Amino acid sequence: MFEKISVLVPTRRRPVRLATMLESYEATSYGASELVFRIDDDDELSPPLLETRGYQVVVGKRLGGYASMATFFNELYEASTGDLLMCGNDDMIFKTQGWDDLILAAANDFPDGLFCLGTKTHNETHYPFAVVAKVAADRMGFFWHPRIAWGDVFLRDVMAAFGRTQILHHVEIAHDWVGFAPDQTFNEANQNDIYRREPNYWDRVHWPAVAEAVASLLRAA
């Protein structure tokens, strides 16, 4: 039985959005989850919010910024204690009371750990807050493949190979996506830079990584 969700959240210098996210989490979680944060060592704005609340925080170098997101999520995966892993973000706002219990109930329909759950949210078909079993990450050897840029889509496509993707429309998480109101952190991220570095990203990086992960899961079955 799955009993606990680890929400993995890289964040950088967004105290207002981070405070909103924390308040929504604390108002809606039924205690079957944890938040784990990854911040850069030059981020002076996030620690005051997180340390006073006692959340677990992984501190590291900025590295390549957004281009290093896979590294950040894998650091969070290693630090997590839950048996489910959720792709988190500092612009998520939890709306549904007891969302963690509801996600756990859905996950326990798939005791073999092969699934990817999504939520009712902006751009939900991309599974921006994808939930997978930690045992699946253990079998793959990572949470996000080291070369991929968008891990939510990656996890969706890996589990789609098993016919195990499901959006939980009764679990709502608002996505206050900063693309609607770009701030400095968003602009610095330059998310589309991947297409300059990897012009054929989907064919050369994404789908080979998906195939590799599916093969790993099949070998471990």
C-alpha cells in the first residue's frame, strides 16, 4: 500500500508565490504528504519562508538553471521519504481538501507501481504535477532522465507505454503559471533554450529516453 506523497519542489527567489503555495498546502493536506524543496545556494529569499516552517530543504549550486532541472528533481528524489513522488512547482496552488488522500487512493489501484497520475489543472494533458511511484523511479534509476527537459511529459509518456496514465479530475491543483506574468526568475530560465541546444529534442532526446526507461521497467518486472 502507498501511504505518503513527496511533493518535490525546485524554487528560486519567488517568495510571494512560494508563500501562496505553502499556505494552500497547509490548508488542504490531510497529513499524508511532505514537501521537499531544492534551492540555489545564492537564493536569500526562500530560506526564511521554509526554515521557519521546518520543511526539508536541499541546497545546491545553480548549475545550468532551468537546463539543470532534471538534476534538481533527482536530488529531491534522493532526499524524499514518501512512496509516491509528485512533480511540484512554486506556482502550484492546492485546491482540493484531502488531495493527498485522494491521490493515494487512486495510486493503490496499481500496486505494481506502474502508473502516472495527473490532476485537474492548467495544461493538464501535459501532466505538470505528475505523480509516480518511488519504486518505479528506483527501477529506472532516476526520477527524471538526466537528459530530458520536461520531466512531467517524460513520466506521462513512459507510463503511457503500459496504458497507465490517468488524470484525477476530482483533484484540483491550480497552476499560477508564471508564463502569464513573467518575473525575473522565469525570464532567466529561458525554457525554450532547449531547442537551440537540441534542435531535434523530441526525436533525439525525449523519445529515446522514454524507450530506455520503459525497457528498464520491463526488465525489473
